[in-house]
Amino acid sequence: MDPVTHNLRTFTIPLDGTGIVTAPHVTDPVTGAITFLKNSMPIGGTLGRNTFRGPGYSNTNVSLMKRFHLIGEKTIEIRGDFMNVFNHDNFPNPVASMSNPKFGTQGFVPLTDARQVLVAAKIRF
């Protein structure tokens, strides 16, 4: 068990500066034998720190405008604003807690909305 988080599936970097992470283990109170948790390697794995990454984020907004000159100093502007023009879904990070039964799963709630279009017209005189 991790002494800081009291979590059976948490790995911490040792303070002695070696950087060697050992797997979580349980000490038998009767025999004093160390038993490593199921599916754990006794000396830790080779996966580097911060290698668990979430999905990327991409959002592209575009604005187009055209100005038409009318009689005298009058003009009309037609404008279109496109938010998330490529309609790319952006999702939050997966569950990162190893003690959570949903570890590594992704929620299906996007962080960004679907494509939105705003059309406007302005008359200047």
C-alpha cells in the first residue's frame, strides 16, 4: 500500500534518488513475507513516467467577410463565422486512476460542440 495515497495500485517515485519504482506489495503480519499484488512485477515494469497520454485537441474556427460598396458612402457587409469547421470531436482524458475499475476507458462526452455557423449582415451609411 502506498503510504501517501493509501492506494494498493499507486506507484510512487522513491525519495532516495534512484528512480527505481517497485511494485506495490503486502507484508504478511504473521510470517513477515512480502507478497506482491496479483498482476504486478516484483521489480516494476519498463514503462516510462508520463507515458499514459490522452487524446489530442483540435478546433478550427474560420471567418469569411465580403464588403459590397453601394451608392455614395453606403456599404453592406456579409459575414459568416464557422466554429469547429471540420466538426472534430474532442474528448476528455481517459480515467487515469489505476485503482478505478474504469481505468483507461473513455467517456463519450465531447469537450467541444458540433459545428456552428453564424451568418450576419451589416449596413453602413
